[in-house]
Amino acid sequence: MGCAFVHMLFAMSATAGANGSGIWCAALATFGLSLQAFVGTNLQAPGMYRGLLRRWHTVLFWGIAFLSVLHVALNGAIALAAGNP
């Protein structure tokens, strides 16, 4: 979460030519990281709901991974060099 926040702070000055969809993917992935941290802390408590929380934790992981890859594909250096709007 800290690395994503630092990246966000330093990369915001270069968003003038960035793809808006890629920025939204990054914002949703950052929100997903916060949600995953919350779910992960609740997994440490004993209870019958741990199976459901473990499933949500895994789904969030794959969703964050997908959004992150999509963000890099839409706003990465290669996409920006190719003139991807």
C-alpha cells in the first residue's frame, strides 16, 4: 500500500498525457489494496466466516493484479510512446 501511495504522489505530475481509463484502473486497484488489507486483518480472528473471507481475499488479489496490469498497459511508457490516447 505504501509503494502504491508513493508511486501515486510522484506520478501525478505526469498524468497530462495519460489515458483516463488507466488512471481509473489504478485508482480502483488502490482502493482494492485498502479493502484487501481490511479483509486480511479480519482473517486473523477465529470464526466460521474465515472461509468466505479467504475467498474474498483471493478474489481481491486477482482483481488488483488485473487492474494493475491494465493500468500499466494503458499508461505505461510503451503505450505513451505509441501515442495511445
